Amino acid sequence: MREQPIVDVVFDLAAADPDLSERPARLILAAMESDEALLAELESASATDTPTGPPVTTDYVETAAPIGAYLTSIEVTGFRGVGRRATLPLTPGPGLIIVAGRNGSGKSSFAEALELALTGDSFRWVERAAQWMSAWRNLHQPDPCTIRVGLAEEGSGPITVGVDWTPDAELTDCTLWTQRSGAKREPGISGLGWDRALKLYRPILSYEELGHLLDGRPIDLYRAMERILGLGQLNDAAERLATVLKRLKIPEAEARSRKPHLRAVLESVEDARATEALRELHRRQPDLDVLAGIATGSDAPAADLVVLRDLAELATPTADATTGVVRELRKAVGELAEHSDVTLELAEHTSALLGQALEVHHEHGTVPCPVCGQGTLDDAWRAAAERRQAQATEDIRALTKARARLDRARTEARRLIASVPGSVRQVAIKLDTVAAAKTAYSSWTTVPSGDLAMAEHIETCHAELTSAFDAVRVEAAETLKLREDSWLPLAQELAAWLELKRAALAAATDTDDVSTASQWITKNSGVLRNQRLLPLADEARRIWARLRQESNVDLGRITLDGQPHHGRLSINATVDGTDTTALAVMSQGELHALALALFLPRATMPDSPLRFVVLDDPVQAMDPAKIDGFVSVLSDLARDRQIIVFSHDDRLADVVRRTTDNGQIIEVIRESGSAVSVRRDRTPATRYLEDARALLHDHEVPVSVIDKVVPGICRLAIEAAARERFYGRRIKAGSDRASVEKDWSDFTSTTMRVALALFGDPKSPQMNRWRSARDWRARMLRLATQGVHQGGHIVGDAVLVDLSNMLTDIMDAR
Amino acid sequence: MTPSSLDLARSVLDGRTAAPPGCQARIAAFLARQALQDEVDALCAAHDPALRHPVTMRSRLTVLRFIHGAEVARTAEVAWQGLNEACHHHAYELSPTAAEIDHLIDVVASLPSS
């Protein structure tokens, strides 16, 4: 039962929910992935983006089963019941291995050594610390004390995990290391990348631990289940979304909490900007741009600020300029006064008259004066007249010039007076110096008539005006500075608030989406959890159905109830058709069987990289019928797992011996001085050898039957031996089991399979030499191939000797 | 298949056929075991020549594998092991329970009819 990654399940559920829109759905999936993915999703896509369709979750797309590891051996020295070095060889690859031995034979020492090496603890050790701690070293040979666990990982080959203790070290003072083939030793075991898997799938389980699996707190079982089901990812997503939501809500919450304070400080100052800001803040939806303009002063400043800035730059004419104007005016007046004896009209008329008279003289010579009639216009007169006319012209020119000068001087004076800005008259701001300035300005602009009076006025008023305006300028500048100084922190506060508000506004969509996503997970997690649990629950029920045999307890619904932090695994059952909870009605033996039913699916989850499951004495207190069921369950699991069962119960080995094809039995025997020896008692190949022996020794069986059946048994035995060797070799070398299986099933002839096992090549040229090197090899191969179809002439024990030799040749070849 | 033996085993087990108190399961086991032997004989009879007593059950079950395949042989083996144990006295094992025998009867019944 390879299960769908939880993220796909969530995706399907989310896609099928018409109430869930695109963005929250994407957020949920991103949150399941990682913090980074969630942030990226928040940053990259706003709600207005066009939907991009289902996200490609490449991380979870796995078509092949994950890389797996098998056990190849456990070697123990000076530890627990094992004195001198003892090695438990384990055939890597799928199969069922029963490690049988009486209580105290040392078999559990291997199981404990394995548990210690791989998980760093042993349930027995944790639970019964005192006893265990005092007796973990072997009494007969306490030193050296070492553990070596051999593993084969698909795709990478052999791995050794070692544990070493110095002579006086405590149990926990060990040195743990791992070593991949051809690489250096690495301290610890984390380098193998199995930390999580070992915790999650618990491939090593003892009888005691099975008992505690259901005795423990409901929440522990619940959590364990959740982790296995990949629901941790869902919980992580919920937590990530909650964290992000909290963060997204910070600006809005902060803005809200700071608003009263902001208002209070704005109200406390006298500043038109504050008033404007407050007016904006009172609105339901304050215009943030307006507020920003107020804070930074980038918009049109408030009226009083304009006035103050204006006043701070109030200008008056300089003393030099004023003096110049006044002096010029006076000079112009003086110059004009010098020509006061001249009457311009008379001079002009005189000049014109003289001109005409001179013309008369010029035309007519000496004539009596036509004007007075007394004088004579002669040459003497002409000379005098020409002088007089020149004088008159000169007078006219001088006078005109003086007049123009005065005009200019007067204009300059007026311009000077007007150059002083009158803005001071309209100032409404309370400034101490403005009144004096107004008076000064008023005086300044009240110009008396008369040029000299004006000059006098300018001269007198300038000083007053200057000092009054200077005072205003200074005061305005000071007031302005004061204003800015007190406004600055306010502006900063307003700006900070605005920033929060803007962040809140920007996060509004995100907040809504994340909130929707978060609520969706809460709403659907119950459904998801149980949908997720379903295959595992079904598997557990299926196993239970085979284990229960004579129990009248029928396993019902298995569900995860409650919320993540106080949930429980509830196991319903019916007893003779009556509903109840399983744990209440089960006997101790049944509880063990139930624990196995729950544990085995977990330990054999397809995603687990640990392709082995180790059970230490799981069948105590199990009746014979349950053992049948148990063995058939194990035998099924062993089709694609390496199942290793340590058992002191003969019945288990017996059932395996008689009813399974893929089971092998290893016997552990402990002799005096903690000398532990290991004997391969039964392999699938030897099982067939025994079958053949039993048949041949049963003299009642007709020869015709023997001749027909025994060649087939020999073929099965040879192929079983070849298969074991081939799988072991290839898996140890790091091949993945899929390719091993393919190579094996691609060649169906017995000879090819033997060649494959021995030389890694079904058509190996070495095969002929190997075949003829020992006469039984040729005989056996012929019997196993042609004999199966044509029947063989079986000669009792000779065949058994041949087969036994043949099996040894295949399995023990170098 | 001899339905009579197996049916009789069932009826002893559920009390329809009288049996001494405390012996129901054991008697049912004997009957079922007999039924199984008959059935395996019948299955082996498909092979020529038939393998009747005194050929051992072990031999017959081995041959059965070659005639009817591993699954049938395994089923018969499981039933045989269970019933055989129920039909012998064991110092260290308790008497078989009714439910256990009931299950074994089902196993025998699940064998293909010859």
C-alpha cells in the first residue's frame, strides 16, 4: 500500500472545495512545504495574479519506491549474553528470518545490540534502567565490548555501524560510528539519514514495547500515528499559517493601538498642520496621501506657515540706497531752483521772435524794427540778437534737464517707498512686533506733498521702518523655528503611523487569504487525518483478522479524534456484535496481537527507507492458532521486506518450517562461558532438501511418484539456493531490489539462474567449467532440468547427497 | 471431499451432535483430521498412483505441492499441523478451544474439492 503523499491528498481536497479560492489553496500547499515556500508564495503572487493552475509539487512526486536498507549481519562481542565474538549472519533482501533460541541463549543480545546501535537506546534499557545498566557487559568476557551491525543500502552498498566501549566505560560512554564501503568512518549514525525514519517507523520492536504501545498515554499513540501518516506536515502547515497570520496582523493592530496617542499629541499642539491631520484622522478611511503630505510638508503648507516664512524674509531698503535716493531728490530740487528766474515759455517765445527777426534781417538787411518801431535791425543788433538767442536756447535746455532730473528723483523716491512689502498689514498671527511694524509701515507710506518734504519723510521714517521690520523678521524666524522643532517629532510620529497603516493596507489581501487558508486546514484536518489513517487502519484490521483466529473481538473503526494537542487514537470493536472500545475488552494476548496489527503496517510503510523489521519475542502468550495467522502475516510481509523475528517459542519456528516458502531459521545456542554460536538451521533451500529426504525415506511412496516429484524438489531447492545467493550478493553490493528482482525473473532456466548466482551472468562461459568440476553438479543440473519433464531415476540417498553438495556449492561459493 | 466427516465435526462443535462434556473440541478435531486426510488422499489421487496410508502425511503433503501448487499445500499443512496437535496429548499445552477447531475446520473446508 503505497500511499499518496499528504500534500496530494490536500491538493485534491482543496481543488474539490468550491468555497476555497485559488490563492488560499496555494498558500496551504506552500505552507505544507516549508517556511520559505510560504514566504515565496506570499511575495510572488498577489490575489490579482492570474491563476497558474495546480502547483507542481515535484518534491513529492515519487514513482519508484524509496531507496531501502537491509541488515546483513549483527556481530556482538562482550555484550549482554554474548562473550567472545559471535556473528548473526542475515540474508539481505526480502525474506523471513526466524532467529530461534531458548531463553538465555543470547539471541536477544543480538536484538538489543541492534537496537542500541541504530537507535541509541533500548526500550529495555529505558524502562528498566537500573537492572540493565548493571548487567550490560558480558560477565564472562566484559572486554572487548563491541557491536557491529552490517547493512546493505540499495544504490550505495555495504554500511557498517559500530559501537565500541573502552574497558571501564559506562553504557552511555560508547563510541558510535558508521562507515560506508570505501569511505572513512564517520562519528555517529546521523550521516546515514535515518534518524527520522528510525523514530517514525520503529523497525525494531520488543515484546515489552508492544505491551506498552497500547498502555501508554492516548496522546502518545496519537502523535506517533500522526507522524507516520505524514500529518505532521499538515500540523506544520497550520502552525506556519498561524505564525504568518500573526505577523501580517501586526501593522494593523499596532496602528490601531497607536492611534489614540497620535490623536492626543496632535491635539496638544497649536499648529494648523495638526488640525488638518486630525480632521483627516477622524474620517473612517483617512486619506493616507493627504496625511503623508502633511507629515512631510511636501504638499501646500498651511497658511500661517506661509505668512511666517514670508515675514521671516521681510526686506527693507538699505541705508545706502535710501540715502542715495534722498540726496538725489534734494539735488534735483536744488538744480531746478537755480533756474527759477527763467520762464520757459518766455524764453521759447523770445527765441522764436528773435529767430524771425534775424530772418527778416537776413532777407532784408538793415531795417527798422518792425516790433518796437524805434530801433534798427542792423548788423550790431544782429550780433546781439544772435547772442541772446543762443542764451535763450541754453536756458531752455538746462531747465528741461533739471525738470527731467527731478522727475526721475521723485520716481525713485516713490519706488523706494513702494518697495517695502505691505504684507505686514494683513498678518493675523500673533506676533509682538507686528503692531510696531504696521505703524512704521503706515507712516512710511503716508508721503507728504512736496519733493523736499518727501525727501525729509524718507529720511526720517527709514530708520523706524528698518528697526520695526527687522524686529518682525527676527521674531517670525524664531517662531518658525519653534514651530518646526515641535512639529518634527509629530511629523515623525504621524509618518510612522502612516507606515503601519500602509503596511496593514498592503497586507490586507494576504491577511484575508492566509486567514482563509488557516481556517480551511482547521476545518478539514479531522477529515484529512482519518482519510489518511484509513489505509493503515484497513491494513491493521486485515492483520488483526488473521491474528485474531479464535478471538470474539472484531476490530471496528480506527479513528484519530480530537485536536492536535489533545487527540487520541480510538479503536472501536465489536464483541459478538456489540459495539465497544477495543482496549477495554481485550485480553493481554489480544492486546499484543492488536499492537502488532497496528505496528506492522507502520513499520512496513512504503516510504520507510528501512526495509527490515525486527521483532523480539513477539509471540509470548500467543496461542497456536494465532501463531498460524501471525506466520502467514509475516510471510506475506516478507515478500518485499526483510522480516527478522527473534523467538524462543519453538512453535513459531515450527510453523515457519512447515508452512512458508521464504522463511529461514537460524538457531542461537549459548554454551558455558557465554560462548554463543549461530547455526543456520533452515533456509528455503534446505527446506526442500528435507522434503526430499522425508519423501525418499517414506518407503511406502511408490517409485513412480518419487521419480516424478523428486526432480522438481531438487529444482526448487537449487533455485532457492541460487536465489538467496544472487539476492544477497546483489543487495550487499548496493543494487536496488527492483532491478535484482527483474534480473532474476528475466531468466527462468535453472542453469541460467545458477550461473547468475555464481557469476552474475546467466550465460557465463565459466559455467561449463564449474559444472564439470564436480560430478554431482552435472547430475543435479540435469535432474533439475530434463528430469523434471522426463522424470528421473532416483536412487535414494545418492540424490540427497548430491543435492546437499550442490546446495553447499551454490551457497558457500567464495 | 467427505462432507460427512467435516459436517459431523461442525455439528459436534456447536452441540448439535451429542458428545461427552469437555470433549467436544477434541472429538471435533479428530473428525476434522479424518476429513483432512481423506481430502488430501483425494487430491493426491489425481496423481497416479494414489498415495494412501501408510504413506506418511508429510510425504503426501510434499507431493500435493507438486500437483496442486504451494498455496493448497500450505493450507493443508496449516490444517494438518493444527489438527494433529489437537489430536495428541501434550503435557505442556492446554486442550484446543472450540474456536480454534472451528477455525481449522474452516481451513480444511477451504481446500479445493478434488
